[in-house]
Amino acid sequence: MEKGLIILFGLTMLYFASTGRLVSHIRLLIWQGMLLFLICCTNFSRLNLPNFLFLSVETLGVKTILIPWFLFGILKKYGSLRDETPGKPHFFSLFTASVILLMGVLSHHWIAENPIISPIHFGISVSAIIISLLLITVKHNVVSSIIGFIAMENGIFLLSLSIAKEMPLLLLS
């Protein structure tokens, strides 16, 4: 189940690259927050209770409710609902993100010998970080850049969950 949730997380990054609607991007951040919470729930045996409670409040409270609520308020004041990127069609972003995600999924074969890091966590999270960097540079809207930084932070959070069993206090600092 955990691997399926991680793959769904990776697929949300493809949808980020394929659409220019900012409302859809914010809704995807909500879905990513819920997916990260469910991934934390499946990792509960690896985490102790205070870490689990902190991660639950952070993923559900902050990532799923507070940040999207703030972004919807900014979007309402900003007035634009689309990210108009001149000269770059969405197909370019989608194709590049697909190649990056494929490389991330295939990279789990290269690090399969490492017992510390879960390979699928590592591949999807690193590809999510790289796709977010791509979207930050390709999209020219300020709100899109903010959403890209938050998506990149979600990828970093997923990467930290991959090593949570080895260093659980790393997530609290």
C-alpha cells in the first residue's frame, strides 16, 4: 500500500506539469498533503508516538489545510486563475517531467543494495524535487513559483520519510 501511495505522489507531479490552472495546483497540494499523511500512517511502526503525532499535525494541519487556505486567499487577491507561460507549451513540461519521473522510478534498481534508504521513496522524492525545480524555472507566475517551492518541500519531506527508520529525530529538527 505504501508503494502505491508513493507512486500516486509521483503522478501528482505529472499533473502539476500538465496543467496551468492555479486552482488545480493548489488542490494538488492538498492531495499531496493527504498522501504524505497516509504514508506517515503506513510508516507508524517505524516511528515513535511523539514523532507520529508531530508529523500528523504537520501534514494534515499545515500542508493540507493551512497552506492551501492561504494560497486560495492570495489567488483571490491576485485575480489570475491561470499561469500563462509564453513560448513554452504544457506538453514540454509534461514530457520533461515524465522523463524525470521515469528516471526516478528506474533509479531504484541502482540503489537497491542500500538497506538504509527505501529505493522507491528515494526515486520518487528526488524526481519530485527535480520536477518542482523545473516548474519553478519554466513557469513565470509568482504564485506558480510559490506552489513549486511548496511541492519541492513536499518532495524533501518524502525523502526524509525514507530515512525516518534510521534517524527519527531528523524529522523533528
